[in-house]
Amino acid sequence: MHGATARLLADGRRLHLQHGPIDLVIEASGRADEVALAYRQACEAFGPVLDELVAELPRLRAPSGPLPDGAVARRMAAAIAPFTPVFVTPMAAVAGSVADHVLAALVKGRDLDRAYVNNGGDIALHLARGTFRVGICEDPVAGTAGGIVTLSPGDGIGGIATSGWRGRSHSLGIADAVTVLAETAARADAAATLIANAVDLPGSPRVTRTPASDLAPDSDLGARPVTVAVAPLSPPEIDEALARGEAAARAHERSGLIRAAFLGLAGERRTVSGAHPAGATLSFASWRTKACA
């Protein structure tokens, strides 16, 4: 697999794929022979992913330009396209796009009840039968979930992604965590990034920022100031920041780009959720502190 590694985890059910910074945990449910073939397909698809992305990094770090060539890179470009003219580069959808790509290979031609590809918390989902119960991240540092969402096959949700200033990537905003449910993981990834950016207090002395390029010289954000610290906020400040993010989330939900969003800041929460194609709302528990599962 050209530098990539694959192994079954100790439980014998989940597949671990790793190559450089890409670290995937995969689980498929169904007949044993179908699962075995699905895992083989996932391994084959994963092998060249990192090398192909590295070859296209200059294009993927730019907000506009010629369309990329690789399969994952094309997913990234397609995921961000509906969100322009807001500044966003294909890198905002990289984790979700990798998850979508591997999931598509995993399920191709296979009869699986359900499957997921978890790329560091950005998750691509396949659900033919049964349900998924998903913990919504509220605080990525403390490892707590703010509620549980139950997903069914008719909900039209194929991806979940989380973003925030304390996560793996830099953020222009101050959200502790924004989790988005969407049709694909790539779309959820891009939307979570932009909604988390919108949860903000522009110009506030309570927020410490530094140019992204000072933290990572090759950042796709360039010299844009990213959040590195947030001092304790007053209730009105928390409300103002969350209202900005909620407005962005509602706009994306109305346009059909996302199905639901969960925003968390300093222990306060906002939920944006529309109706699924059958007209019913998503089934999610009232937000309350739970241990992340």
C-alpha cells in the first residue's frame, strides 16, 4: 500500500488505516464475507490517497483556480463550491473528503447493513438498515458530548464533522465546537469550518489571535488571524457570538447545504435542525453533559 498501513483493531471488528497524518477507523456491519471484501476495497482505495493529495497541495491551499485532478481533491473542491464567495479553500473539506472517498470504496458492490469511516472525528456514514446513535461534541478538550442524535436510513445524512478553535485545525472564530450533519462528510466538514468561523466577537480584547502563517508557514489561511486564546466571556458576549454562528448555520440549513448544526461556546449551546425528507425532525436528546463514547 506504498507506505500506508492496515490492521484490524483488538476487537476484531474495526479496521485501522494510517498513512502519515491520515488516521482512519472503519467499521462495517453485515455478513462476514461482505465485510471482508469491503475492508479489502477500502485498503486498496486508501493506498494512494496521501501521495495524490501532496501532489496537489498548492492548488488545494488556494481559494480559487483550476479544478484538481485527484479523486479526493475533486471532492474537496466540490464540497466548498456552494459556500463561495465566503473565503474558503478546499483544505476546509480535506478530512471529510478522505472519509467519503474511502467509504465509497468500502460499500461499492457490497451488501452492508451500516458502515462508517472516522477520520479524526469527521465521519462518513452508510446506513441501509438499523440506526446510528452519535454523540455531539461539545468540548473537544474535555471530551464531553452535549447530546445524542439518532440517525435512521431515511434521514439523508451521510456525514458528520466538528470544528472549533480548540480542535485540530486553526479557526477564525471562537466556538468550542460546532458539529454539522450533512449529506456528505466533505460538505459537513466545510460547513462546520465556516460556522465555527462565524461564532465570533470581532475586535474583542477577550480574544487573542495570531496570523495563521506564524503558526504554520504553509497554512491555507495565510496571514489571516486565527484564535489562540479566549478569556472568560460575559453572558451577553457568549450570546452575541453564538447568534452570529446560528445565523450562518440557519442560512446553510435553509439552502439545503446542511441538515443540522450544534454550536457550543463556554457551556452554552445552540441547535439548528430542519425536517428530513419525510417531514419529521431529527431525533436528538436535549443537550446535556455526557461522556463521549
